[in-house]
Amino acid sequence: MNKIFRCIAIYLFLLFAYSNSKAQTNCGWQQGDIVTYTQATWGNDGSSIVAILLDNNFGAVYGNNFQFGISGTNGYSLLFTNTTNLLAYLPANQQHVFI
């Protein structure tokens, strides 16, 4: 009897996992909607294709600024107001330090 319950539990789990994964493939995202780049791809002088792409689209994507972290007096964050400052920060390939 215990074996039957185990088989039913496995079957239900697999059925749920299959139906859940099938639903996620129809969420509207298509291959190529999101593109990521390695830190090395950014380059050091802003002349890489990734840096040019960022420079051409910074305002459209981020508006006037790009901030991440916890803003305000109780947090720490980084604020980039233009492409030049962001590219000066990237790639962050030096020793890790506290912000």
C-alpha cells in the first residue's frame, strides 16, 4: 500500500512539474528578448560594441539615472547619471572593496 502512495505522489509531482513548465514557456518572452554580457566584453575604453550600445540607449532605458543598492541614509547604493561614469566603473575586475 505504501508503494502505491509513493507511485501516486511521484506521478502527481511529475504531472504538476510538466504542466507548470509548459505554462512558463507561453509567457510571452522570446529568445533574444534579454541579452547579457560578461564583464570582459565591456572593455576598458568605452569603444566596445556593448559600451556603444549602452551609450546609445542609456536615457531610453534608465532615464536620468541608474541606481542600485539601498538608497537613503540607512543604505548604500551606487548612482550613475550618465554612461561615462558607468563605464568608468565597469568592468569591476579589481580587488573587492566595500562601497
